Amino acid sequence: MLQLDTQSLQQKMPQTLKSTVMVIGGAEDKVHGREILHTFFTRAGGSEAKIAIVPCASREPSAIGDRYNKIFTEMGATSIELLDIRERTQGEDPKWQEYMEECTGVFMTGGDQLRLCALVADTPLMEKVRMKVREGKIVLAGTSAGAAVMGHHMIAGGGSGESPNRSLVDMATGLGILPDVIVDQHFHNRNRMARLLSAIASHPDRLGIGIDEDTCAMFQGDGVIEVIGKGTVTIVDPGSTFATNEQQVGATDPLSLYNMRLHILCHGDRFELRQRISRPTHP
Amino acid sequence: MLQLDTQSLQQKMPQTLKSTVMVIGGAEDKVHGREILHTFFTRAGGSEAKIAIVPCASREPSAIGDRYNKIFTEMGATSIELLDIRERTQGEDPKWQEYMEECTGVFMTGGDQLRLCALVADTPLMEKVRMKVREGKIVLAGTSAGAAVMGHHMIAGGGSGESPNRSLVDMATGLGILPDVIVDQHFHNRNRMARLLSAIASHPDRLGIGIDEDTCAMFQGDGVIEVIGKGTVTIVDPGSTFATNEQQVGATDPLSLYNMRLHILCHGDRFELRQRISRPTHP
């Protein structure tokens, strides 16, 4: 039985993150209020924004890139570059690293998170993005697959409609922008609670974050997640007295997970990463 | 914002329940090991068992009743009665109340929980069953719809694939055998976490119990839930610092639920209702 002292994680959690990292649950409004995309645009500098779109998760990077390009152009961004990387070597291209020097916001689209990681993980370009985020110089946003890659441990796929079990979730290595969380997206929309719990059973030193569609968990420099959008952000906190049978059972056996804390947060709610407590909108 | 002191609930919880009440998540094994059904049979007295089958939730009560009749006959029960109630007046039939005097186990089948309640709630027969459970004289089991009716507040129906919201769950009044819990069944199999959370937001003075298929939460006289079967029992405990925006938002708006405790329990795990703590199988 794994008994866990999360003290170290709680101290480590907020790290030296200075930027806003916007983790979006997919299917964000692109037509009407565009609240989440507009928040990204605003935080990236508004009319001063210099935006990079990373469409590499998609198998139709031009089409999806053009769609976001049009949106941010309509909002009035100063410049927009489409980092249409189709081979890893393109991640070494000096022109894009140069653009990163002046860039104020990076937006990663949806698609397949394994594809995105395969193309950009550990490239000089992505290291530059990571450094700029750490320095508080750019706003980073990712939606759907672009959200899934944020953690060190990444949910690459999985199922639903079963008791939590290890084989219900496929794990891989993400970009590690927010290393201490495991992100799942389209969360309640695609009934992903059981797979997030299955992931947490294997990695109880992480915080599980399930984000609904058209909803964003904004990780802010002050160690606070703020929720915006139409749905909920689910936080599964294994906490300091967590225990699991994960080490004792087979891959398809049901998992026990004892003594977790659970928060369902809506627009305006805040969650303090250091203390692991939620701050309601309606106090 | 509703702030809740669950002290009173925690003291009230185990009540004067002396019997075992077996709350089964549906689709229990009827062919091979029949573990859950055999446990019911054993606790009802084994070869001494005098069993009543309540098939009223089903629209095919004869067929479903016969199926369980055959199973318990094969196991070697002394007597079996099918309480095939099709009108509420039958719940006043003295012959069935007499059978209750010697009956050692009552089994409620699946079907539609609203139908079951409409036919038997508050009838003299059901009052007799309730009294016998309270006195520790019979084992009561219910599967699927027969499980849903156990609480005072009953989930009558609902949806999935959405952020928790009030309109995601239809509530009704159950039989109140275990008044302090809200039961959901086919739980992870049908992705019902969001609807159970929606129910808890409206009734945070209750404990949410989600039971997977072929799995049973056995409420025992000592105030302990013991889990048996193939899947998991999910316990959503609003706890003493719970809060929600349920009173502030519209019926289809997403719900916030702060500071819950969550346990996923497997075969052999135990949960103490008084202290609200889980007792792992693998300590």
C-alpha cells in the first residue's frame, strides 16, 4: 500500500512559473463571445500581441492554424506566425527561435497529443517556449491535445464506462510545462473521471485536473488556478493521506483510491496550488 | 453559499440498522460464481433461508422473478415467495405480511425505480419490511432499480456527458431504508459521476454512493459498508467544509462543489459511516 507524503509536492507546486498558462478543455467558443480566446489575446498584450500558433497536434495543421490566425487577426493582434512544424528538424529553425524573442503568446491547438509531443518535445524551439514561460515573458495556451501535453505525465488516450483500472488509461510523457499536474480535457463531456482517477492511482504525487469543453484552468504566477468559461474544472487532489492498491493488483483489476479531496470549480472560482484549497466565487 | 455542518449527519448515520442491507449496482453475476447473490443467500440463512423476491420494478415481473427464483432454489433455499405486486392494494394482502414474519431475506430486482416506489412505498408490506430490517430480522438486497430506492432522496433518472448541473439529474423520493445516502448504480459503467455530484449539490447532507455493476455495498449493522464484487464503490462525502453554488445558479448552469472527500473502494474494502473513513484491504 502506497502511503504518500505530499508535503514536498505542495511546496514544489507553484515553482517559478511567472506566466499565465491557459489550459483549455477543448471546443472553446470560436464564434460568439470567444471569452477564452479573447482572454488569451488580452493577456498576450491585446493589440500589441505577437502570437505564435502551434498547430502540430493536428493532421490538418494549415486549416486549423488558419482558423486561429483569422480569429486573432480579427481581434487585432500585431503579428501572428503559424509554426507549422511537420518534422522535428523544423524545431531547430533559427527564424522561429528569433520570433520567440519578441513573441508574447503561444497557442497550441487540438489534435493528437502524441503527435504534438513527437514533433516538438525537447526541440530548441520548445525549450525556448518553456524558458519564456518560466521568465514570465509569454502567455502559453493549449486546447484539447494542446492542454493534455502540459504535465510531465500525459494522458495519451483511454476509455470510459469501466471501474477505474490501470488499463483504462494510456500514459506517455508530456511537455512538462506544469510538471506536477495530470491534465484531462473534454472532461465531463466525454465522461473521463474514471480514466483520470486511473492515472492518479499510478501517479499520486500529481494533482489531477479535468477540464470541460469551453472551459479554461488558468495557472497564474501567484500559484492560483482561476477558472473561466462555460463548464467546470475538476480537481482530484490525492492529498496527504492518500493510499491505493495500485501496486498490488493486475492491469485490468479495479483500483482502490482512498482519501482523496475533490473540487468541482466553475467560472470565477480559484484554487490555491500551495495550500490545495478552493476559493469560491460566492463566499 | 451553503456551508454545512455534517456533525449531526455523522452521528445519525448508522441509525439503528441491525440487518445487512445489500445495495447492488446491477448486472450482478447470475451464472458463474454468483458471489453477490450467494452472499445474500448465505446471510439470509443459507439452506434455512426463506426468501421474498420483489420484482415490481420490472415490467416483466414474472420473468425476472422466475429467474431469481430458479437461482435461489438451486442454492437450496427453504422457501421462496414471489411478491408479484401489480397494484398498490396488493401491498395490503395479509398473506404476504404473514410471510414477512418468517421471511429471512428480501430481494428487490431491477427495472424502473419510480415504478417500484409507486407500487410499494408506504404500503403495509413495505412498512413490515422496513421494521424487520430495523430489528435485524431480515437481510434486504436490491439491485439496480432495487438499489436506487434505498435512500430517502432517490435518483430517478438523468444524463451524462455534461458538467454537473441540476438538470442533469431527476430526483424523487425513495423507500428511505438508508435515508442518509443517495445511491447511484451501473456507476462507472454508465458514467454517472456527474449526475451523482449534481444530486449531492442539492442534498449535501447526504452521502453519495455510486456502485458499479456486479458490485455490492453491504451496509452492516456495525455502521460499516463492506464492498464485495468485481467493480468499485465510489463514495462522495461532502464533509464538514463542503460548499456549493447550487442555490445561486440556474438549473442548467454548471455547479461548483468545494472540499469533498472521495473514495474509490474495491472488494474487501470497508468504509466506516460514523467516522467517514475508509479501511483499505491492503493496509
